[in-house]
Amino acid sequence: MEVSYYPGCSLHGMAAEYDESIRAVCETLGVSLVELEDWNCCGASSAHFLDHDLAVRLSARNIAAAERAGLDLLVPCAACFHQTKMAEKELQKDAARWIDEPYEGKVEIYHVNEFFDSPEWIAAIRQKTVKPLAGLAAVPYYGCLSQRPRKVTDAGSPENPVSMDRLLGAIGMEVRKWTYKTDCCGASLTLTRTDLVRKLTGNLFEAAAEAGAECLVTDCPLCQSNLDTNQAEIEAQRGKQYGLPVFYVTELMALAFGAGNTNRWWKRHFVDPAPLLQKKGLL
């Protein structure tokens, strides 16, 4: 199976472990990623704050490239996914305004969880799992950008998504229930309102700990960064020790498959996942 792949800027930088783990998972499952030719930034976060037309044109150009390739489009970054879906809706209304080439709307745009969330893929994931992550309790954290608003993202259940829950269950993890799975982490306000971001992410740590989770699992580079990099400061502010590693869902899938260079990925985390994984007999 071939699919167009849009890594976006973050997966070529701060979220390199997300990119590498996605590639390891797809290789294991027999998915050939065809990186979009001459792709460009989607415009998140700066363009969509300042210039709506520019933001639409940036992502419309990427969608047109996927349509030329004749392949559906996988967009792992939640912010990139949101921007791309927003542009898709504008193209559906008036494609000629945004791109100078025919647009037929044949490309399906997927976020990583939804791409693998089908009975066939779930069965394949179970089959490829050689090291079930049994005994590892997690809360799935989707954040807001891949889910809301529904009229943009086409999310099936924007307040209670379950696609990542099913993926984690397929690799043997213990998925804890909690009510914060789509709450906002503060996103790019981490640059201008760090205090607000630490309040929001601190609330997420409190809820995760209350649910009995040993880690959080996300599908968004900005969510992962906000949670991972702020945890020590939040612990100092609140006088508590959470010690909750923040994984990308594909890192854990690759670990369960025995694929990729997982030890290299753990070294990029601010909260080192290795002690927890060693305790669980998973390293």
C-alpha cells in the first residue's frame, strides 16, 4: 500500500522521533510512505493567525501535490492536519480561488490514529506485535486540533475519540479512562503565556495521575512538547512528583513491533521513559 506523506516542519525538527517511529510502524505494516514532492509549511501557527488566505493557499498547494500523486494523504502533526482539513473545505467550495490547476477532491486526508483505525489494520497491528506492552497503564491524549471543530476535522466523536484507545489496546496496553483526552494544552501560547500553558498542562497531569496512568500518549508534536518540557517546572510549582513520560502513539507501536531505534527516541524526551519501561520489563 502506498500513501502520500506530509511530515510538516515539526517532524523534521523537534518531533524527529515521531517521524522516525511512523516510518518504522509503516514499514512493519507494509505501508510505503511517499513524501510529498516539494511540500511547504502548512502555515501553523503563524500564518493562520495573521493571514487566512495565505494559510489556505499554503495547505491547498500540498493537497494539490497529493492529488497529482494520486494517493491519499497521511498528515501526522495535529496542527498540520487541522490546517490541511481547513484548506480542503475551502477547496471544496471554490477550488479555482486557491489553486491554478484542476481539483477533483479525490484525496482522503488522514491523521495517524484514524489512518490505522480500521478492523483490518487493528488485526494487522495485533499480528505484528511481538512484545505486548502489557501492564503499562496509559491515558490517550488527543488534544483539540485533530478533533475540533467537527465541520473542519470530520471527527466522528470530537469530545470522546477512541481511535488511539483502540491502537493502544491492540498492542496490549492498559488504557485508562479519563475526561481530559481532548482538553487543550495551551498550544503555541507556550511562547507568550507560559504561565497559562503550565496551568493547563498541570491540570492534565493531575487528571492522568488520578486515573492511575503511568504515562500519557499523544499524536501531536505541540502537545507532546508542552507536556514533556514543562513537567519539571509544574512539579516544582505544585510540590508534586508526577514522573509521567509522554509518548507518541507510534513510538509505542514500534516498541511493540520490535521496530526502529527506540533507545534513540527515549533520549530525546525530557522525562526519560527508560526507567518506566525497564520496570515493566519492556526494554
